Amino acid sequence: MIPDSDIERILVVTAHPDDADFGAAGTIASWADAGIEVHLCLLTNGDQGGFDDTPRDQMGPLRQREQQAASNILGVKSVTFLNHPDGHLMPSIQLRGEVVAVIRKVKPQRMVIQSPERNWNRIFSAHPDHLAAGEIAIQAIYPDARNEFAFPELLKAGLEPWTVSEVWVMAKEPRNHFVDITDTFARKVEALKAHTSQTSHMEDLEGRLRSWAEMTAEEAGLPKGRLAEGYFVATTN
């Protein structure tokens, strides 16, 4: 695994606003605190989310504002919204090309993505958009972003091939790497509270997040009282 000290830029690709914050906010905050640029790319506008009578044409822009607020709390450098319809995400050449363009612009050494594999034990992590986003992202990472002959229009636009060296997959088991987020957990909670349309109805959001992080820390073998997020990490070279 590449040491954080050798990482300058990280790109996180997810389907919806709040996906990255539920899965990796503590880790993202720790990277930002260490001086690593963290960039976020969201594939959909999130307009099928929410738990009230907010008009659907207002939900997408609302969720984008919430994501930007959450990202500011964590120290994210930039947020790119590809703005595809929520609930309709499918792996396609078009979407691969859009993600390749973001990769070549950001030039990340590491990427964080959603799992393209369904987890039957944790069905909430296997939303069809999550699976599609994971598949789109890994296809963009390999082979497309590094291949000068893929998407020649991007090369003509000045976006040179780029090789992402390492991929961290959220919600994929077995997990092979863990990050202690005890010191950044409060900001994870604050970031998720910024997603008001998605979390304001949840009773004891902090308690729920703490319980998950405690179980992950136990799996990681960390001392009692510590909190963690877990990933499956793979190199691509």
C-alpha cells in the first residue's frame, strides 16, 4: 500500500450526495488535515432522496448544496457534479468517459470508490446506483484513464493519460485496511448532519455512526474506545 506521505491528490467517486460522507468522511478529513488534496465527484443529482414533500425539481439542487457544505466541513478541495438522474445510473461508455475526464483533470494517485459487487449481508450498501458507480469508476481507472487511445477527444482537449496507482473500495468485504477516525469522528457527524434532507429524520444519528465505527474498530483490532472506517485496498500497477 502506498504511504499517505507519497499521496498528493485523492479522488472520491460516488453515486449520490452523502455516500462519501457515510462511507469515508472520517478518513477524508484525516487526509485533508495531512495536507492531501481530496476531490469529490458525484455521478447523480440525488433527486430521488429525501423524506419530506420537497418538490422533486428542488431536491437535486438542495442535495448539491448540502454536499458542498459537508465537503467544506471535511476540507475537500473540490466537488464535481455530473448531474445524472438519481436511480437511473447504468455503466455506459458515456459515463466512463465523463469519469475519465475528471481523473485526468485531478490526477489522483489514489481513488476511493463504491463496490461494484452486491453484498447480500448489507443490502443498503448495494443500491443499484452504488453498484453502477463502482463499476463505472473501476472501468475508468483501468483501462481508460491510462490509455492514450481511449476517448481520443479528451486527448485532443489536452487531458493526458493518467494512471491511478491505488484504489480504496468502500463497503466491500473482506476489508483489508482500516483507518482510525477517532480524532475526526466529530467532523464526520457534522458533515452528515449537513445533509439535512437525508438525516434530519434519523433518531440518534451520532449514536448510529458511533456504533458502526466501533464495530469496524473492533474488526481492525484497535483498542476499545477507538473508532474506524474500513476498506478493501488494491493496487492497479
